[in-house]
Amino acid sequence: QIRNLKNSNNHNNSQRGGNNGGKDIIMVGNLGCPFCQKAKALLDELQIDYDIVDQNLPEGIMHMKNTNSTGVPLILNKKNNTHIKGFNESQIRNLKN
């Protein structure tokens, strides 16, 4: 499912399963979520390099539990160990700094 969401951009984002390596920004979400689509579009607009993880995959479930999140999108910043719950445009724009 998330593959279709991912393939709608020109960046080299990857759908990931169980590896916690990769990019500093991870978006946990799903294709049917309009707020995930908005967050993805904003990340693309800002040219932020990120990985997408489906919330139903083991890695997505782990991230949701670790941050005590019940909804998506969930955006993780591994550089400073912070996260953004839900679509928050100003917080997402601050990822660029």
C-alpha cells in the first residue's frame, strides 16, 4: 500500500521493513491517510530526504509503540531523537533547519 504513496514523488525514498539504518527522517504512515499524504507532500516540497515506513509493518508498529503514538503520520528525527505526531506544518518545516 505505502509503495503507491511513495512512488508518487521523484525522491529515492524506500519502503522499509525491519532495518533501523538509513535516513535521519522517518515518516510512519499509510496510503489511506490524507494527513500522511499532506506530510509527504510537504517533506517533498522541502526536499527533505526521508524514509517511509508502513504503520502496519513491524518497524512501523515499533515506532508507534516507542513514541506512544496512536495515529499517523508520525515523523521521527533520528538526528536529535525527536518526533512529530500528526500533521504539524510548522514543526515539519523546522526539520529543514
